Amino acid sequence: MSLPITLRAKLAAKERAAGAWLTLPSTAIARTIANTEGVSWILIDAEHGLITDANYYDLTNTIASSGASPLIRVPSDETWMIKRALDSGAHGIMIPMANSPEIVRRVVNATKYPPIGIRGFGPMYTHAAGALGGTYKAGANTDLLVAVQIEHPNAIKEIDAICAEGIDIAFIGPFDLATSMNVEFGGEEHEAAIAKVLAACQKSGKIAAIFCLTGEQAEKRFQQGFQMVSVTTDIDIITDGFAAQLGKLNGKSDASATSGYSS
């Protein structure tokens, strides 16, 4: 049985997959974003956001019921964290700092049921993925999405080997990548590293994805060949929206603020 994974179907159809970042543990905000036309996935951020695994079940069901795919970024590549995220019904997981093929191999192993991997069986609450028990298990190994974040020079160096593992998505965290490379964000070296990941994904048939904060950035990356791109985050929209309106109140035409959020 195939699981009804919205994002996987969209990617398989070679369509652009625009998404958003959720950092606040609010089902109201999650549903509002998921109901916005054009959003096909929402990243539930348990690494840098205020979200914990106590919020997973409510958030995954809220997002999935609105027609988008809930993905969970767990704080680390720990097997138990991956299991908790998937058992909440997430359509896939994302792992930060996937800096070597060895890390990626361990992550993939943790997402798959035996005999392929080591994931323990207990899908009592996977309602958001559209199935429970043995029915869920029948589609989990093939349909759930495994995304790993490329945000360190080691990952750039090993990108071909990382793409050769059983991942679905190589997701660039451009802010951490620039910082870890100690280069200018958007500069020549930074963009060359991004281009190398894109080329490796295209060669290996994996999905190339990248974090963006604005629609303009997202469109640029789609034009470059990325298939999965974030458009903004909940906290940035709230902060910038309030700043823009308060700027008008004070007679300022260029008022703006950012949360400083990055992937």
C-alpha cells in the first residue's frame, strides 16, 4: 500500500514544491500556513524552533489534514529522535549537519523498518500519514521522505557519496553553510558550493532543496533548478509584518525588521 504523501507525489511529477518553516508550536498558525495556496510542505522545526516532540502529533495532523506534507527537523541524528518524529505521522524527517556519508547511512537506517533498517515497530499514531499498523508499515520504507541538510564544507566535499546513500532530498542550509565555510553569504565561493550540491543531486536523481527567506530568493533557486524551496518562516512573517505596519504608523516608508532566523 502506498501512503498518501503529498510532497512525494509533487516531486515525482517534477513540479515545484514551495514550502514554509514552522518554528512556533501553534496548530492555528500551522493550519493557516497549510491552507495558503501554493504551500505543499511545512517543516516543523524542532532543532531551532520552540517545538518539541510533545507537539509533533497535533502539528502533523493539522498540516496533513490541510493537504500539505508535514516534515520534522529533529535536533540531531539520534535514532530515537527519528523514531519519535516518524511515529507521530510525519511524512518525512530532516537531519541537520549531515556532514558525512557515515552519518547519512545511519540516519537512513533509522528511518527504515527491518530487514532494510532498524526502525522499531509502533505506528499507533501515524494518522497524519494516512495509515496505521501493518498498513502503514507496508508503505513506510518506500514512501516516507528522508532529507539531510548540507551546511558544512565536509558535506560539500562528500556530496556525491552522500547522494549515493538512500536519501530522497539534499537540503542546503545556506546560512550555516556560509558560516561554516567562513565565506561571504551569496559570494562566489558560497554560490559555487551550492551549485556543486545542485549538480550532484541532478546527476544522482535526488531532490535538490534549499532554504530561502523570501519569494524572490525562492524564485531564483527554482530558476536554477532546485525543485524544493522554502519561501519564508512563521516568525519572519510576523516580525516583518508588524515592523512594516508600525513603520507606516510612524511615517517611515522603509521600516523593516527581521527575526534573524536562518536554517
